[in-house]
Amino acid sequence: MLEKIPSPAAMTELLGASLFEVWQQLCAAIDEKYDMEQTWNPGGKNWIYEYKYRRRSEEHTSELQSLPI
């Protein structure tokens, strides 16, 4: 996990303004549709950053499933 999440300015510099806007829209659509955890990690040898979506833990899932509709 990264100690410091990249700022919007850093992401704009990395992706360019138009791709950063598309990336933000994509993230917003995923956040709206799915209950996911997001993590930032170092990108390893080939990348600067890794942004990962993961399903929430079973504990959270079971709590959400037991809520009345």
C-alpha cells in the first residue's frame, strides 16, 4: 500500500487531462454500481502506481446481506 495517494494534479500529469477525466468517470461508475474496497499500491518495475478494486470482506458482505430491504 502506498504511504501517500497521488494527488489529482499528479494523476493529470501522468495520464493527461482528457484521460484523467475518463478515469475519474470510470471510477465513479464502478463506485456507484459496486461495493468495493480500493487500494493504491506501488506499480512495481513497469508502472508507477497500481489502483486495485477488491470485493469487500465477507464480514462486511454478510452484514450488508442481513439488512432489511
